[in-house]
Amino acid sequence: MTTQTLSIAAARRIALAAQGFGGPRDARPANWGQLRRMIDRLRLLQIDSVNVCVRSHYMPLFSRLGAYDCARLDKGLLTPTARTRGHFEYWGHEASFLPLDMHRLVRWRMADAANGVGVWRSVAEFGREQAPLLKAMTARILEEGPLATREATLEGETSGRGGLWDWKGSKIALEYLFWTGVLTSAGRRGFERVYDLTERVIPAEILSRPTPSREEAHIALAQMAAEAYGIATAADLRDYFRLPANGFDATLEALLQVGAIEEVRVQGWDKPAYLARGARRPRRMDVDALLTPFDPLVWFRPRASRLFDFDYKIEIYTPAEKRRYGYYCLPFLHAGALGARVDLKADRTVGILRAQSTHAEPGCATGDVAAALAAELRRLAAWQGLAGVVAEPVGDLGPMLAQHLTDD
């Protein structure tokens, strides 16, 4: 059988359609049903604490659906009732909200964590060395109910070990018990996770479902990744849920055997590509959207480079004098390509969205990109309840963007 070859433009359109782009935006605020269905389509929503513009888990839904009430998403994800709970927190790509029906598919990761595999070294060491504290923490939550980190200090706990977070022993204990599945998130207060025993949070009907073998779970997760990506390399598929390299060739072969994916070529790619069964192939995909750095479309930087010729690095941890594009730079999707990047800050003290620097991608029509970006920044500002947008004339697209915002 001849392997079909797709153009890079066709691959982009397939990827964007699979990721939920191209539908109606802003006709009316998206309701909870639409938000939930989009999360389920992506199969996860990554969580990140950075709040310089908009918290990361809010943005992918805005990028695809347009404006919505963030309080509605909070109610559905952060403070659900037993009746309304449809998602749980765990390690998907990174820390993520995942649909409840995926709980059985990540139990292999919980089992690995209990054996010290796939967890941060300090957490694994704590699990081996601090069994009494783990037992005390579990007993306390059993007796007192859900606890947030700040409430969970234990008598005799170890102090922080230094490093980026300098966590106390109680925090490491909570994370270990979360990672191994003993505890889960009962919700959040503000953005602080509240921990409870898993059997008191996850519905019994979900917990009673049979646990698949490690191999079966990896096949199911890789198929979900293929459907979410539309078209992808093996590395892309493995990265979506951070599956281990060992055994992934067999996972890929299993998907090929059942026809869940088809091997194809994409012009310009030096690796085989895999097209998901039933993936849509739109003839046009003229989409404008701002993307968080943790959006599935760009979170795997090699894929962003391969698919969009977009070299992307988040510069939060880069010293200010060494930053090229800015502290929190968001890619801008325009007409089916990544046409620019903009360093954004929501200055809530004065009610302004600030574009602190803006850079165009090589080969883009800068006038068209600047006009489209100005419109998208206004949508973002209005959604966040900000009065307007101010662009600094910094970066090669900054002056033009500032002019569009002034003229319109």
C-alpha cells in the first residue's frame, strides 16, 4: 500500500480541527456543557499557577470557544459537588484536570509512584523514609476531613529541603499520597488544592471499574492522544500523556494493527507521521486565537517547531536581561499559522491589558497580523473585565500593534 503524503498546510488544518479550533466563537458565552465537552475532547486541561495574564487552565477554552464565565468553570472544576463532579486532578501531561472516565487509565502511574518510579526524587525519598508521617497524614484526613496544605502541618514533620519550593514535610506527604492515589483533590480554595481520601471524592462507580494492564492503559492513552492531535509523530503521541519510552513501539504497533492510526508522510518532516482514524480534513482553517504556553497545540515545543516552524521557549525562569521575547509570551494563531508572539500582563490595578512587547514571525504579513492581534487582545480584555489594551512599541510588531489599537 502506498503511503499518502500530506502538505504541511494540510497537516496544520487537521491538527487545528482535532484540537477544537474552527468552531463558532463569541456568538454567546459558552455554557458549562460546551466547556465540559471541550475539556473531554482535549482529554485534559493543564494547570499552572502563573497568573500574570490569565491562569493557564482558563485560556484553552477561551481560545477555542470565546468568552465564557470563569466562575462557571471554577464551579465545575474547583468546587464541584458529588453530583456535578465530572473531572479529577492528576498527572496527565503535567498537573491536569482529566475526565473521570480516565481514572482507571492512570492507575499504572499511581502504582509506579508507590514504587518510587516517575516521581520527583525528593517525593520518592520521602515515601521511602517517612512512613510514620504518611500514616499520620492519612489518619488525620480520615478523621478531620479535607485539608488544604496550610492546614496540614504535622507534629514532628521535617522542614523544607531547600530548592525552588522549599516544601515542608507535610506538603511532601500530601504530594506523595496524591501521586500514589491515596489522596485526591476534593476541590480548591482560591487556587490552593484541598486534599481528601480518594474513596470519598471519586465516585464508587468509577473506582470499581477494572484496572487495565499497564500495556492496555498505554494503548488507550496513546489513542486518545492521536485523536486529540489529529496528526502526530510518535514523539508527539508519547508526550501528550507523558508515556514512558520503554514499550512505546509496541503501543504504536497495536494502534496500527487495529486501524486507530495510519502511517502517512508530511512534507518537511523527517519522521513518520500518524493520522488518527476519522480525523477531519478541513479545506480552510482561518483561525485567530491567543494561546497559553501550556495549550496542547504548543506545549510540546518540538511539535510546535515541526508543525508551525515556531521556535518557542517560555522565559519565566530566564533572567530579565537575557529574555528575547518577554516574561510570559503568548503565541498568536492567525489564519492557520503562528504569526506572532506577545508578552502580556493583566494590570488589574488600573484595569488594562498590557502588551509589553510584540514580535512577528518571519514571512508573515505584518499588517494583517497586527490588525487581527489587536482585535483578539480586545476580546481577551473584555472577557477578563479589563477596560482596554495598551501596547508598548517594543519588538518588531509593537509599533504597528500600538498604532492599530490607537486608530481603531
